[in-house]
Amino acid sequence: MHFTSAQRRDDGVLEREFTLGEIPGTLWTPESATPAPLILMAHNNGLPKREPRLVARARTTAAYGYAVAAIDAAACGDRPRSAADERTRADFRRAMQAGEAVDEVFESFIGPLVEKAAPDWRTTLDALLALPETGGPVGYSGWTAVGIRLAAIEPRIAAAGFFAGGYVPRAQREEARRITIPLLMLLQWDDEGNPRQRALDLFDAFGSREKTLHANMGGHTGTPWFELDDGNRFFDRHLR
Amino acid sequence: MHFTSAQRRDDGVLEREFTLGEIPGTLWTPESATPAPLILMAHNNGLPKREPRLVARARTTAAYGYAVAAIDAAACGDRPRSAADERTRADFRRAMQAGEAVDEVFESFIGPLVEKAAPDWRTTLDALLALPETGGPVGYSGWTAVGIRLAAIEPRIAAAGFFAGGYVPRAQREEARRITIPLLMLLQWDDEGNPRQRALDLFDAFGSREKTLHANMGGHTGTPWFELDDGNRFFDRHLR
């Protein structure tokens, strides 16, 4: 693991870019010198880790007291993609924007992406937990499908916050029943890209005894700011 | 308004019984001497204000910093009921316990109860806001149907937390569309007495631009303790 840049922000958060083999990542750590519980933060459907909404969420969470990491997993974000991958991605965007049925193209685009992303996240987790400034137990926040995959195979993940569970590949809809860690699931009531009933069905399917759904009004990017605070307190209950 | 007893608790909360004409009530106020925003707390379906779960909720909320009031409204709690009222109430309990369809008996039992309760709550609100230790804006917490009725007719109510919206009389299901204040609605996912889909439909129906649903696992009495904290913070956003 190589840190390639470091910047101390006004709120005391240290923001460092790193590479881990082919994986580019960012680590945000709070000012405090004691090891902070680690939260892995993944953006839905392979959007880049440099995307401003993810960065804002990561910075706020680090300022609150967590170590936060985001990566561009294989074929995600700024990582290279095959011509076939690019075509499926374009097909998916086109179908979504046209309001067409996207199940099959979603499955062929996101299904393999989740399979490829999970090992990169585990590699990153190994490296991050070896640092003195991060500790366990580990939380996960964001992209529902990758979170389900990781929670199913990675016992170090102790609690997870999921966002926008309307479209999730078949494999992860099945895996949801096997998830037993505490969950906080966010649902935007009128999320144009995430059918409400499917998200409710997914919430119902999780095997966790402690799972909470927070639904708010508005579209995909309209999650109210106070949900960030609620998320931090959710992690406080399970990672502290 | 006559205070008939006063008790200072270990957490500093002053707990006072009062009567206001025929209305018996309890007022919990925090230790601080400055006027605290008032929260009206009503128990579902006319259960008594002395019920331990309501009392615990009121005390915690007062210790947090709010003035909290509960009353036994007309025909609720320990107030006298007509023989006809007692029969409908018994019919309702029997139908619920037997798992029978309760819509009609619910309507004939709860519909009139809500109509009779609302004026008593408004009378109480007038009296409470005249006290130096309480202030506005006012919050409401608890019984969904009475809360809808009050929010529809009482402009002093600025935010409301509703619980268990599975069965709500027709009149209040209609009124829900006219409610525009910020709402926090709690749903127990497997509440035996409150069909989930009806609660979701009610949440959808509210006219409020800011409304949040918190759903948790378990039955009617299983709401996790952290929802009390979340409720306090919801009121902080709108009453402070």
C-alpha cells in the first residue's frame, strides 16, 4: 500500500490517496491520534470514488470520528474497462434514461461488476486494518449489492448502511437472506431509478434481527442531510 | 387548571398531575428554568396516560429537555364511558384478539373517540401554553389518528411523530392528505395489530414535503430504544 498524496483539511481530517496494486483508493482519517473504527464507503453501480457526493459523505463521517476508505474497484470508477463492459454500461444508462425495462441489461452489467469488486474491497480491507490509525470492527456504507456480497463473505464487517436497494442483482437478492449483521437501509420514496416495492421487498428479505429502514421523500439524490447524522449514530451503536 | 400533585424525580424532571375541568392530565417538565417547547403525547386508541410505556417515554423526553403533557381525553383512559362505548371497546378487543376483520368495529369504536378527544387536547393546549414553563412551537407524539386530527385543525402544532398507522379511521385517512407539517412515522414491521401495507399507504398519503418513515423489526411493543433518541432529534430540528 502506497500513499501518493496527503492533505490536512480545515476540519482536521487527513485525506490521503493510495494505491494497492492496481487499486486506487482514498483514506480519510479523523484528527484524533487513536485508532478509529473503519468504514468502507462504496458508491452505487461503480461510480468513481472521486464523485463529490461520496467525497462529502466520507469527509463528514471522518470529521465525526471514523476512518473512511473508498476505492475504485475492478472496472469501477476510473479503472480500465473492456469494450464489452463499456457497451453494457452504455446500454444500461440508455435504458434507464429512456425508462425502459432494465432488468436484463442491469443483470449483465452490475452482476459481474459486483463479483469483480468484492475481492478488491477485501484486499483493501486487509491492507487498511494493518495501519495503526484504523481499527475494527468494520462498517460498510453505500452500494447495496456490493455491501450484501461483502457482508455475506467477510466476517469482519459488523454493521452496514445500504442505500437505494431497488435494483440489486439476483445473486445478492438471494444472499440477502443470509445477512445477519445490523443494517440501516435508506430509501428515497420517489427514487426514479429504484422501484420502491423492490426496495421494501429487499428490506424484508434480510436475515438480520436488527434492521432499520429510513424512508424520506424525494428522488435518488435527495437524501436529507440528517440521515448522515443518523448513519453515524447507527455505526456508534455497533462499532464503538 | 389545577395541579393536584408534584414530584421531583431523580433525573430532575418535575412530574405533576393536573385537572382541567373534567380532563385529568400529567405534565412533565425538565429541570431547566427556561420555557421548554411543549410536546403533546397521546397513547394509541385511548389507552390511559398512566400506562407505563407512555410514562417512560414522557419522562425520557422531559429529561432530554422538552415539556411533555398527556391527558385522558373524553372516553379515553380512566375517563367514564357509556355502556355503549364499553360494548364497542370490548367488541374491538375481541375481534383483534381473534384475528377477525376489525374494520367496521374499529370505525365505530375509534372514529367517535378521535372526534371526542381532539377538543380536549386543544383545551389542554390552551391551558399549557399559558404556563411560564412551557412554550411553542408545539410537537405531537403518539396516537396517529388523534395526531392527524389535531394537525389538521390546530396551527400551533409544528411537527408530529406518529406510531402504528395500520388502522386509522376513514376520516383521518382522508385528512392525511391535508397534513403539511414535518412528520416522523414509526412502523413496527411485524405489528400484529397494524397491517404493514396500510401503514405504508398512510405514509404515502401525507401531504408533508418533509416526512420520514422509520421501520424496525418486531411487533407492536418492540420499538427499539434508539427511536426515542431519533424522535428527540426530529423535534430538535423543528421545535428549537
